[in-house]
Amino acid sequence: MSARTPEEARAQISFALTAKRESLRAAASAAEAAPADPAARRMMDRLRDDIERLEIQLRGIDP
């Protein structure tokens, strides 16, 4: 298995970020529809953490 090039890594992380952001929008809608649902809030928190980690990874890739 070969190592990813910076371009491949950037593309994969960008794709993952897009998917996580779309999921966060869906989770926000679910949380708005059911504000008393703690699972929706936990999902939003988890997705925000995931997005933050991916953004950090993206910044760490050599230009």
C-alpha cells in the first residue's frame, strides 16, 4: 500500500468535510424538530468535533 500524495489526502479530507457538514445540517434540522431529544444534540456535538478534526488535518497537509 502506497502513501497518499498531499493532493490525494486533501481531496479525501475535503470530501469527508463536505459529507460531515451535510450531516450536521441534517442533524440540526432534526434537533430543531425535536428540541428535547438529547440524541440529536449528541449527534450534533459529535459531528462538530469530527469537522474540527478534519479541518485541523486539512491545515496540516503540506501545500
